[in-house]
Amino acid sequence: PRPRARGPEEKMAAPMSERSPASEPGAAPYGNFPNYSRFHPPEGRVSLLPGGLLRSLFPAASRPLLGLDVGCNSGELSVALYRHLLGLQEGEGSLDQPAAGKDLNLLCCDIDPVLIERAQQCSPFPASISFASLDIMDSSARESFLSSYLGRFGHSTFDIIFCMSVTMWIHLNHGDSGLMEFLSFLSSLCKYLLIEPQPWKCYRAAARRLRKLGRNDFDHFRSLAINGDMVERITQILTKDCAMELVCCFGSTSWDRSLLLFKSNHEGRESSEQEQ
């Protein structure tokens, strides 16, 4: 990618030297593939989600709802999710259409500032979709950044978080404890979590790609005790350790990724305590 000046939002970003997209797709050890949407098109996911999902999940909530998309890459899936959830047709949305943001404001973050710059340049909804470079595993950076964003709307949590094919990269780069901590953090920060875990075969494929390129293996790959059926393992972590319940599975994409919707039980406990 061409050299570029670093904007103020990138102070919390990952170092540029390692985490910019490489010319070889296999050389993206954080999942920051430069043309991801070409081989996993957004339609493959959004077509699984029912229309009117936000209305059914939040029938009486005040608007706008707040969403967070973790690991948004260059934003194509983020925009497709936004359109689908709001019932907007392709082509709807422009610089002079602020009305869309009355229903949903979406914050999208990725570890790679070059991908974020591309997303910002191409966004059809700049008033209601924000893109920011952020290493979600940098606890000090994420706390200050996300709390600042939520504070602008008087919220302490997001209404919904999207985590689409991100868990494997967290797991490979931060180990079992990193995956647990990541899932715990997400569950504490939202009412609903829509998550798409990569199956274990993708872990093996990612490690194989690195080896083919003569790179070092992922630090944690051979020592991961959380393995096998990753949908089952992640569901177990979220329900048993993170006080969430599985609402439904919306099915699987043609490339064998399940879309799972979880709901936080934290709020339910708070409500029952207040009633008592």
C-alpha cells in the first residue's frame, strides 16, 4: 500500500509494519486480507438474516440503536449488514441522507488502518457508519475509545455487536486465554451478539498458508486446548462463562460458517433485582 499520513484516530492502532495487507493473501496473519469480500461476498451472510430483525429484537427501544462491528476489514460487509437491517435497497444512501442514522448508528473497527481508510473513502453512510482503526485486544485503547463513543449517545453498552469471522484470528494470535477474554469483553458490552465463528478446518488452512510462504507458524496454534467443533466450544464459553443465552442459529453460509445470535442475561438479572 502507498505511504500515508497517520490520522489522530490511528494512535491506538496496531503497528503498521506487521499489520497492513500483504500482496499474498496468506500473509495476513490477523485476517486483514485486502480483498476479503471478493471471496466471501457479503450477500452470503446477510441473506441468512430475517428482515425486520432489529424491530423484533428491540420493539420498544429508543432510536437510534448503537451497533459495533469488530474486525470490519474494508467495510463491505458492514455496509451490507446496515442496509439489510434497515431495509435499504442497494443504491439508497448518500452524503445527503442523514435520515438512515435515526434508526442505527454503527461503529466499525479493524486492526488495519489501511483497510479502514478504504472503508472511510467508500462509505455511502458517513453520517451513521463510523470506521476506526483499533486493536480490539489492546485493553487500554479499546476502553477509552469505545466508552468515548458510547458516551456521545448517553449509552454504557451497545445494543448489538457483530463479530463476523474474527474469533479464529483472536484465538491464533492470543491463545485460549485471549479468546476467552475477547468473548467475555464482547458479552459485557452488548445486549445482543451476532457472531460467526470459523470452523477448525480454517485454523489448519491458515497455518498451512503461512507455512507455504515460509513464515513462522502462529505462536499458539499447536497449543490450543479449545479446538474441534468451534461453534459448540464458543457457544459453551458464551453461555456458561459469559452469562449469555443462544437465541438462534440463522443457518450456515455456503463456505460453512454458522451465524449465531446470543442475548446477554446481565440485563435480565438487573431487572429482576430492581423488581425485588
